[in-house]
Amino acid sequence: MPTVVLMDVSLSMTRPVALEGSEEFQRKNLAAHGLTMLFEHMATNYKLEFTALVAFSSLWELMVPFTRDYNTLQEALSNMEDYDKTCLEAALHGVSNVVQQEWGSACPCQVVCMSSTASACCKRPVFCATCISALQHDRGVL
């Protein structure tokens, strides 16, 4: 099953995270490290799976189209620029477009979302459920 990784590149991801007894990191660095570990795991255990990387803020951008080359995905993580605000709805529309163009409307996919903004999902679960339901109905994807 194809996987789409959504990486939040909004300004909130540049905020520092202080860890006890170590240096400060930006949230985007921690997210990139976590995704690198995920990509390494997938490269070892799921060699035949296709994965795409989408950066999002108020808009979305396909950074890496569906591929099995996890090195390309890891390199793209370090080339992401920071943009304005988080908008999960735009990201989900992007996922819908990317999946539909590559796989058609009948293919289920996995979505992994890395974001520092609780409102992207947690504070508005009804909105997210409505958005996903609308995408499923309108485009037959997700």
C-alpha cells in the first residue's frame, strides 16, 4: 500500500525544543530525524512499498513523487524551506491529488503526518473527520 508522508514546514516547526541535559533542537529537526528513522525502517522491511513526501503549510508541494528510493526521501528532508502557517486541509487535498494522479481513485494509501501544531488534528477532530470524509466522497481517495 503506498504511503504519503506529510511534513509540516510552517513557522511553528522552527520553534525550539529544550531537552534536559542537551542542546536545543528545532521541531523540524526532530521531525526530520524521526522520519529518517522511519525511512530506514521501511527501506529494510518494506522494500517494495512506494512512498511520497509532501511538504505543507498553507499550501502543499510534492517534494518527492512515489518512489522506493529512501535515500532520495531522506535527502529531500534536508532541503525543505520554512513557510507561513499550518493548514491540514490543504495538505489533505494535496494527498488526494498526488494519490489520484499516481494510483487512481480506487487505491487506499497510508498517510503519515508530522506537525507541531495541535490544531492540525487534535483540537479540531470533527473538522478533520469532515474534511477526510468530503475527500473520500468527492474524489474516491483515502
